[in-house]
Amino acid sequence: SDRRGRIAVVRAAGLAFSACCVLSALATTTWQFIAARLLAGAFAGAVIPLTLVYIGDTVEYARRQEVMGRFSIVTSAGLAFSAAIGGLVAYLVSWRAMLFAYAVVGLLPSALLWRLPPDRPIRDPADIEPVARFVDFLHDPFARTVYLAIFAEGFLLWGTVTYLGAYATARYRISQLMVGLLIALFGVGTMVGGALMGSLRRRWSEARLAGSGGLVMGLAFLMLAPRGRLLDSWIVFAAAMLLLGLGFVGLHTTLQVRGTEISRAARGKAFSLFPASLFSGVALGTAAMGALVDAGGEQLMLAGCGLGLTGVGIVTARIRRRRTA
């Protein structure tokens, strides 16, 4: 995308994603299905990061976090609706019909992108930064701190959220349907936080938003850690999910904004390490928290995650802001 432009790459990735969804629906063996889904995930993985990079290219710094807050509304709604609608189609029709439907629906935003004028990547050698290798980004203290912070957020938040459904079912003795609805409140909190981001950003600095976001997320997990008659209620779990979504927007969008400032000329390449760090944290966090859950350490997991996310918020708030645009 640094060479060809963000829109051109997202167009191609969107079309390839739809094609891979068709291949998934037509798969006749398990390995064909796995290969098609792997490719579909790889092409889908280009879309959201490059959209954030495009926002970094086209939106001035003062408004960037507000726009990313709106974007979080869209992505949260997409995650919520895709899980619900996809499951419904798979149940009523078939999983192959669901994948065909995703392929068709995925063509719509790809087609709409042709209405946008192509963005022009920087080609003047005088504008190209000498630091354009992945290893050089990792040597940059600002970039390294951003990557480590998003890795820690993924490790703690998503590694723990993976087990909240089973934890809530066992602790509150409620149905899987009820648990699903309660966890969906995380998405509701994210959408509310994204809607409020504009007014919050005009009143608070991004450092304050990051620190407050980490604190609110930490509080949400710490609410779930202790046991007691008053605390063993699904209402506490519901409140924690709402708080988790609200805090997530404040911390995560600040990290996204900082990620778009690592490099101007090589912004796409520099930002690609941002989701790589995030999902590495998610994978390792899921494994580590799973081992803790198997050992009966659910309370320790929740308390550690709460304190850890508070720390991530504080560290993010103290990252010295860089503006390259």
C-alpha cells in the first residue's frame, strides 16, 4: 500500500476475500476448507489495518481519534451482526449458503471503493524516510513502546475474554443464550464509546483518554474477581461488559492513533506491525489464560488482567506523542 496506494490494495483484498469465501463454500474436504479459510482470513486482515492507515493519511491529527471512534462503531456492529446473522443462516439453511452470502455481501464495499479517487502514495525520493525496514521500526523507542502496549492489550484483554462465556455460565448458572447476550454488551459499550469519542476528545487529551480507558477496563475485570452474595449476580457481569466496551474505545483508539504516527512515508509498513503485535498477544494470551483456567485460577486471571490493563493505560498515556504528518 505504501507503493500502490491504500485503496487499490483494499479493493484487491476485498475481491480476493469474496473469491475465497466462494472457495470455502465449494470445499469438499477438510483441508480444502482450511486452506480457503486461511486465505480468506489473510485477505480480510488487510482491510481494517489499511483503513486505519488511510484515516491516518487523510484525517488531520486533531480529528483522527474521533474518526477512529466512529470506525470502532462500524467494526463492533459488524462483529455483532455477522455472528448473529451468520449463525442464523447456517442454522436455517446451511453453512455453505452462509459463506456464499458473505461472498456476495463482501463485494458491495469493494464495489463502492471504486467511487473513491485513488490515493497517491509518496514517490518522491526526497520524501521517503530512510527507516523503512521492519527491524528498524523495532529499534525506534516510540514504535517499540506502541507495539508492546498493543501486544499487552491483546494478551490481557482478548486472552481473558475468550474464557468469560464459560466462566459466566458456571458462576451465575445461566444459559449459553443469556451469556451470549451479556457478552454482546461489550459491543454495545464499544459503540456508545465510539459515539461519544468526538465530545470526549474535545474535552480530554488523548493521554487522559488512554489512562481512563485502561482504568475503566481494569475496573471491569476487578469487579468480576471477588466472590460474594452481592457480587455473584449476572447484573454485575452485565455492568462489567458495558464498562469493558467503554474503556476499550478510549485505550485502543489512542494506540491506533499512535500507531499511525510511527512513520509517514512508510506508514503502511510500520502500521502492519501493529495488528501483528495485537494478534500475537491474542494468541499467546489465549494459551496462557487457558493454562491458568485449567489450574483453577479464574480469580487470579481476572485480577491480573484488571491490574495489567490499568498499567497498559498508564504506559500508553505516558508515551511521548509523535507527529509525522
